[in-house]
Amino acid sequence: MNTLTKEHFDERMNEVRDQLKSDIHQLAAMVASGFSDLSKRLDVRERVDSLEKKMTKVESALNVRL
């Protein structure tokens, strides 16, 4: 009876370990995609460049320096 209990315990532990590995991989993928999305939203260089060009055109049209 003791051997059967150990075998059952070992089997359940393997299932738990496998599920944990799967969950960790899913979490890592979610975190990676989240950081990628966040990085894209925080990267505003193109928008700043565009706004600076527009500001230069406005300055030029108004003949002023802002």
C-alpha cells in the first residue's frame, strides 16, 4: 500500500510540474508581448519629429521664432 501511495504521489507531482512549466511559458509569452506593446506605445520619436517639422513650418509662415 505504501508503494502505491508513493507512485500516485510521484504521478501527481509530475502532472503538477508539467502544468507549472506550461503556465510559466504562457506567462513569459504574455509578459514579452506586453512589454513589446508598451515599448511601441512609449516610442514617440516619430510623432515628436513630425510635430517639430510642423512647428518649424508654422514659425516660418508666421515669421517668428517659438
